[in-house]
Amino acid sequence: MPSTILNADLHCHSIVSDGTLTPEALAARAAANGVELWALTDHDEVGGQHRARAAAHAQGMRYLTGTEISVTFAGQTVHIVGLGFDADDQRLQQGLRQTRGGRAQRAQEMAQGLAQVGIRGAYEGALQFVGNPDLISRTHFARFLVESGVCGDTHEVFRKYLTEGKPGFVPHRWATLRDALSWIQDAGGVAVIAHPARYAFTANEEFALFTEFKSHGGRAVEVMTGSHSSAECVRYAAMAHEFDLAASRGSDFHSPDESHTDLGSLPYLPGELTPVWELLADRIQ
């Protein structure tokens, strides 16, 4: 059987960042959906890794350590998933702490922007949905705006309030691409470009992202992910070939109530691609 025929889910989030389930509940859900190889990839955080690994083993799944690092590239936020690293690596942990550091101030500024259009108490409201205050994010504000009846769902929130040019949007300067990749690689892991179709890059900017990513030692790209259409999966399979990158697969699951793609429910990777887990065979736990 080709190694691409594996129900691997290598991108999801728990309450340690902006998900709504515990690592243990995510592991149970993944296993129930037939996931064989799993990674928890909380935003800019590795605090849930030991719990996730123990929960995966209790459910009979194999496990890869994971995180999703926020990076600024060409004026936009790009996400880089790290897989198979040493979660106790001190340089990685310090880098993630620095990346998390600006979130609290950004959240206060987001609340001020919302207050200017008549939405009061958004910061305090968002905090009700935060498992880790260091990682308060737009998702937590979105949940507050839905809960308070301002919007019908989180997708409406982002359309009206939390994207560039709308009230409540505040840009943040994240890690550099070079730094994020060095943290992952120095800790023994592999870096992956997350959900590349989500970035509003021109063709030249996207080419520059892939080129710089590759030059800094990046080795994989998400091809099958919850936000990619079938056509986008085909496109990024071709990009993986063009840049000699391995392919990853992950739902980007956050919540049973918000996520369109459940853990373990994606199509298999195309057979002609090299799965990222082949690069990490000695790091699978």
C-alpha cells in the first residue's frame, strides 16, 4: 500500500490556543474518525504537546509533535507548521514566547476598534473564550460577537469586523520566516507551509514565499487541508513537485461548531507525492 494512503491529520488546535476542545477530547475525536497518525499544532505554543502525545497513545494512534507559527511575509501573516521537533527545546520555546508576546496589546487595540462602532466590552467578552490568555486572538473575539448576537456565525464576524479595512482589525508583526524555520529545524523538526491558498498573494509573491521557504530549509507544504478546494489541492500538489517539497495533510480543525472539515475526513494525498511523514519516520512517537 502506498504510504500516501494513511489517515494522517497533522494540523488542528486545542484550548491551549484557539480551539474549543482539550487535547484529550481532540485525540478521542481523531481516533473515532480513523486517524492513524496525529499532531496537535496549537498557534505559537507547545504547552499541550505532552498531553496530546499521551492521549494519542491511549487512543492507539501514533503521534508527531506540532505547532503553527505566525510569520510576517510580504506584509501578510503566513502560518508555518512545525512537525516532529523536540517540544522541550529551549530555543524553540523562547521563540514562541516572543511571538506570543504582542497578542495582549493587539487584543486591546482590536477591542478599541470595535468600541468605535458601538460594540462595547469586546476584550472582556473575548477573554471568556480564552483557555490561554497569552494566545488571545481574532477567533476569541469572533466567538464573543456570535455569542452576543452581533453576528450569526464566526464567518460573518470575519467578513464584517476582523479583516483588513474593517473595524477591529489590527495587524501584528510576527516572527520572520527565517527565524521560524530555524527554531523548528534546530529542534529537529520539519517546517511546512500551512494552507497556502488562504494567503492573498500575487503569483510573484507566492513564488517568492516558496522560494525563500525552500532556501531557509523548508521541506513541505500542506496540500490536503480543510480550507483548500479540490482545484487548490491540485494546484499545490503541482507546487510541491515544482519546489521538490513533501506534502502534508491536516484538517485545521478548531471546533465541532465552527469547522467545516472534521478531523480525519480529508481525501488521501495524491499517490505521486512524498508524504511529510516519510521525512519524519524516526520522529513518530
